[in-house]
Amino acid sequence: MATIEMITGDPAADEVRRRGLRQMRTVAVSLLLLAAVVYVATLDRDGFLGFVNAGAEASMVGAIADWFAVTALFRHPLGLPIPHTALIPRRKDQLAQGLEEFFGENFLQEGIIRDRIAAATVSLRVGRWLRVPANARRVVEEASDVAAIGLGKVRDEHVESLVRDALVPRFREEPIAPLLGSLLDETLRDDLHHALVDLALRELHDWLVANPDTVAEVLVERAPWWTPPRLNERVSSRIHVELVRWVADIRDDPRHQARAALDSMLAQLAHDLLEDPDTQARTERFKERLLDHPQVLASATSLWNALRRVLTSSLQDPDGALRQRLLVEVHAFAERLVDDPTLRGRIDGMAADAAVFAVERYGEELTAVITHTIERWDGREAARRIELHVGRDLQFIRINGTIVGGLVGVLIHTISVLVD
């Protein structure tokens, strides 16, 4: 059995519509009664009153005919089951299907959608809105709050499940040696590793300078047991000085032999990872041992928790670096949107493409909502609600029918007088 859905609306708005409908009905009925009174008062009169009588008679006919036509849309006139009346209650499903087809054929078309999005200048409006500091700050605050809440919803078991069930199996299937070889080869070709080497050398040099005692302890521990302590101290001190000097030389000389040796070793490693089966096999075995290690899940979870704490703390701090950076980027993006028509064109084009894709993919489901919704409505209640919304305007049909009918009646009477 079909579900009957009652239609509800705003009671206050419905009362205003109901009052307007009653007023227009009163006007239409008053004109019909006035025409009837004039008709009776001028019955069997000649001369000018004959024209008035003919006009009043035609006005009554027009008023009654249009009353019948308007009423037949929503109910049986006078409660009589006249054929082809009460159209909306009886044929609401067919009307819904027609409305669905009309909407789909005339509104959900690619050309119309693209024209409307282009006319809306969405990107320009967004840029102007974001350029207001209060609006940009509000966007950053809302996005930060949502991101912080989202980060808080991710639990440790979610991360473990992702690593165990998705990432680890994928890493097992994917040969890692060619990937590492290609990455290392690209890095060497673009000299990207030099910045990392420079950073490592600077940090190593600073650490060696700041920790001579630690270096001496390590060297003394490795010295033979039979060497005199004073000799060990002098040797370790000398080694420390030379080590600091050697690292400084490497740091300050971009063409140092050690750097060249490192580049050569990395280049050979990249080649072996890409071409040498033995190196590839050893790399894959190392990958398998690493993935089988029980600490992988714990390390991944710990790394995620550390990252989450840092991100959440920064997102929740109104004056934090992350929020401030986001605010700067939003301001910059807003300025570009306003000043760069090419960027606006691309964004509006992408918005149009997305809208067209959504309509092409889900347009039928969207328009089907019309039919499915109206099919669930109760027929009489649907007719009542529709009449409440459009009935006031339909009363003008009755009013116009009364006036036009009277004019036509006078015209016909005039012609008949002239013919006689």
C-alpha cells in the first residue's frame, strides 16, 4: 500500500495566503452577483439598457464558465462527479511526471548550467568576500576547528588498521628497489642531496666542537688496554682536532674529494638498485624484514600521535603559526581571485564542469524526487495546498472572464442590432 504523505507548511504564511484567496474569491463572486442584479434589472429593456442587459448576461456566462474551469482543477464543481474535473487529485501522478520531464528538459541542460554559473561570477564573489579580514578569519577558524575535531576522531586502532591492512600489503606487493633507485637517481641528477649533506656537515661540525669530551671518551674506550692514559688523552685530543678540521674542510669545499666520493657511491647505489639483481634482492629482503618487525605498527602509531598532537595544538591556538599561515594564504588567494581574471576563469570552468558532471550523473535521481514526492502526497490535500499557493492568482481568471464576457456580450448585441 502506498504511503500517504501529508503536506505541511508555514502556518503563518498559509494564513496570509488563505486570507488573500478569500478576498479574491469575494471579488469574483461579487462581480458575478453584480452582473446578475444588472441582468435582472434590465431584463426586457430596449435602447441603451438593452446593451447593458446583453453585457450583464454575457458577464454571467463568462464568470460561471471560468468558475467551473478554475474549480475543476482542484475538485468536482458542486460536488458533482463531472468527467474531467478534480484534475489535480485524480491525475497528480501524471502531472508530477510531466513536471519532472519539463524540469529535466528545460533546466538541467549543460548549456543552461554553464551560462548560469558564468553569469553568477562565483569566484569573483568568493574573492571579494574572502578579502574582508573578518570573513577570512572566520573561514580559517572554522576550517581549523573542523580539522582539529577530525584529527581527534582518528583513534590508534584506525591507524594500526590502515598500516596493517592497507599500507603493509601494498608495500609487500610493490618492488621497492626500482622506486628507491629512481628516486635516488633523480635526486642526484638535480643535486637535491647537496642541501641535505650541507646541513648534516654543519650539524656534525657544531656537535664535534661542542662535545670534545664525548669524542674523547669514545676514542679512549676503543684504545688498547696497554697504552698509557696520558698517551690516549693526547691521541684522542689530536684526533678530535683533526676530525673537526676535516669536517670543516668538507663543509667549506663544495668540490672536496669526500663529497665526490659520496656522490660516486650514491650514483653507484642508484644504478645497482635499478640494474643489479643482487642489490635488488637484498633490498627486497631488507624490506620484508622491516615490514615483519612488530615495531612497525607501534612506530607508525607513535609517529601519528606525535604529528596529531603538533597539528591539533597549532590548529587550536588562535595565534599559532599554522593558523597565521593559513590566514596569510587565504588573503593571498582572495587577492588573486579578485585581480586575476585567468584564475577566475579556470575556477569558474571547474565549477561548471563539476556541476555538469553532477547533473549528468545524478540528474535523473534529482528530477525523480519530484515524482516520488508528489506520488506520496494525498490527492485532496495536494489540491488544497496547490490552490492555497496559486488560487488567488487563478481568481483573476474569473474576474477577467466576467469583464471580457460582458464586453463580448455588448459587441455581439451591437452586431445583432446593426444587422437587424
